Amino acid sequence: MIACRLLLSAFCSENRGTGVPPVRCQAKATGETPVPPLRHRPIFMVSGCRWRHERLLSNFCLLPTAFCLLPTLEGGGNLTGMSELYDVLVVGAGPTGLACGIEAQRAGLKLLIVEKGCLANSLFHYPPNMTFFTTRELLEIGDLPFVSVNIKPTRAEALEYYRRVAAYYHLPIHYEERVTRVGQENGVFTVGAELRGGQRCQYHSHNVVLATGYYDLPNLMNVPGEDLLKVSHYYQEPHQFFGRRVAVVGGGNSAAIAALDLYRHEAEVTLVVRERELSRHIKYWIRPDLENRIKEGSIRAMFGSIVTEITNDRISVRNSDGETLGVQNDFVFALTGYHPDFDFLRGAGVRTDPITCRPECSTESRETNVPGLYLAGVIIAGMDTNEIFIENGRFHGKQIVDDIRRKRK
Ligand SMILES: Cc1cc2nc3c(=O)[nH]c(=O)nc-3n(C[C@H](O)[C@H](O)[C@H](O)COP(=O)(O)OP(=O)(O)OC[C@H]3O[C@@H](n4cnc5c(N)ncnc54)[C@H](O)[C@@H]3O)c2cc1C
């Protein structure tokens, strides 16, 4: 404890005079300290000041609490029965979940956000060099201006922006806790979460908002060989594929961008598209580039075709005439989209359409058929994930919180 105090006072004095407003400590009910050792902790430059992420301070301030809980955690037992009762518990700290949290906080509601990874976890896992399609002001939440070098921000700029938003609003977020269950007991929601080490904890809340996005679950091709190491549903960087034969499966934006990027880093690219043409959703500034590369033969495109099998050195592709062609291949990017976790939704009692998987959810309040259980962001769209983006999902929080406030009156 003495060592803790010394560390804490050393840390606080280091931050004195930086001009950064004091951060509020958030109780970490689980006692988990997912923050890396001090020497590995990130330092951000903001307007010339040197400061550390809010959570670092939070964890320092909470060390005594964490120590109290450690014996239970080390025993591997369940950490249940936490007595605190929230007004709103948001699952997911993506842009939508953060926007919901801000609205709840502004309304004076007792809030907790539970996130299975890091802040804006999906964006963190997007290709490192990506640029958003959307202009920066359409990605703004909480009325905070998004400043970026160009009109369309990069992933790195977006991550910095959402970090600053979360810090500015002192959003209470528990990281690395995966929500596994949402149930109800006596009119109060019970939310079960699993921590990184496998321990479990439980929260109670009057209302729950699911803002869990779709990025964890790729739409699988369900073909033999899809589980080979050379197959990925997430494109990252091109360098590794220089001089290699790469198949990109899909006809949307992600596939188009990956195919062009790989081609420009001298991979031999084959684009396999199920439809007879590229998706109408491909952005107008990307489409002509890809069409021209296909026309000139720099990228081989197989339209009206599906991959039927993947082996270590080739893929089998069936075209619309029913012919199967073998294509020599080193890597496959199956960029066939993603979908929300419908089983999780149904497990929470939300009814979904048998064909579109669209959840039953009011367009005005975003409340589901389960009273007090709300949906925000792309999860609302069922399989039609091209319908909701950050730019429109960011407004769901206001609708939800307005509804909660109305019911409390
Ligand atoms: C490559 C790419 C580029 C894109 N470009 C744009 C663009 O330019 N403009 C635009 O508006 N949209 C864009 N999108 C879409 C946009 O990123 C998503 O629509 C948006 O992230 C949805 O926000 P969200 O908060 O609903 O979900 P997410 O951002 O996916 O956030 C969901 C969060 O919930 C967490 N979570 C999931 N399950 C659990 C659980 N069980 N327990 C706890 N936490 C959980 C996740 O870790 C994640 O942090 C792009 C998408 C991709 C893939």
C-alpha cells in the first residue's frame, strides 16, 4: 500500500501543470487491471502537452479497490452479486456506444459502458492505413469537433478523436469484459460478463443498450479449406503479399480497396465476385479505378463466380455456367461482409425476422420487444449492414435516452 501511494503521488506530480483537466476515477468493479506495466503505457501528445490516458490514472487511483478484490479473482471464482444498480448499461464502446453513453451522462443517468476489447475496438482492428469514406464532421459525437489533416480522416485520427471524446466526457468504461448474457430478474436487467482471465462478473441495470456492431462475425463462404491459415476475413497490410498470388473474394468496398492496394504492392490479384458486377455500394471514387484495372487486365476479375474449395496452393472457382476452374493461389481474403451476433440478440429475448434477421426494434425509440432493452448502431440493420454507419448510428443514443427519460417522468 505504501508503495502504491508513492507511485500514485509520483505519477500525479508528473502530471501537475500540464493544463490537462483532472480525470475522474472510475470504479473498476472487477478488480481487473488490464493496463500494461507503467513502462509500456502510451503517452499522447495533445496541443503540446504530455498526458496519459485517463484509464491509466483511473487504475492507479483504484489500486486499493483492486487489491481488495484480487483474492476472489485469483481463486478463479465467480464475481457475482455486485450491488450497484445502473440506469443505463451500454454494451460496446464503439462510436455508437460512446454516443449513447454521452447522452445518458448528459441526462444525469447512472451509466456504465462494458467493452470486450479496447476503446473503439472495431476501428482499432481496421486496416492500419485506411482512410474513412465519411467526412470528419459526420463522424463527430458529443458535439466535439473532429479535426483532421484532410476532410476524410484516417483510422489513426479517428482513434485519437474517440479517445479524446471518451476522456473529455469521463465516460465510465470497463475494458476487456465480454458481455455473454443479458437477462432479467424482477424487472431489472442482469448482465453477465467474462473477463480476460476467464473470471465472470455481473451487473444490474434498469436499461441496457446493445451497441455491439458486426465486425466480429464475418459472413463465411462455408467451403472446404476456409479454415486454412492462408485464408483471412480481415485485410490489413499489403507488404507481405508482394509477388504472391492473392485471391480477393467479394464485390464491395472492402474487397475493392484490398484488391487495388494489393495490386499496387505488386501482388498478383484475382477478384472473385458472386454477382455479375461490382456492388453499387462501392464509392464513386474507388469504382472507376478498379474498373479500369480490371479492363486493362492488371487485376483478374471473375464475375458471377463463387469459390467452392481452397487448398494450400489453389482455389476452385465455379462460374455462372457451372464450370469449375482451378486458380493457383497463395492467400485468400474473403471480404464477404460481417453480421451482428444474432444468437446473442435472441438469447436476450429480442425477436428477429427469420429472413433478414432484422431485430424487432422501434424506429423512434430504438427499444426492442423486450422493454428497457435498446439497440444502437449497425446491430439494428440485421443482415443489411450497409444501412447503418457511424454517420447515422451516432444519433441512436439521443433517441434511446429521450425514451428512457420520458418513461421515468
Ligand atoms: C473497413 C471499414 C471502413 C468503414 N468506413 C466507414 C466510414 O467511412 N464511415 C462510416 O460511417 N462507417 C464506416 N464503416 C462502418 C462503421 O465502422 C460501422 O458501421 C461502425 O463501427 C458501427 O459502429 P458501432 O458502434 O455500431 O459498432 P462497432 O464500432 O463495431 O463497435 C462495437 C463495439 O462493441 C464491442 N463488443 C462487441 N461484442 C461485445 C460484447 N459481447 N461485450 C462487450 N463488448 C462487445 C466491440 O468490441 C466494439 O468495440 C466502415 C467499416 C469498415 C469495416
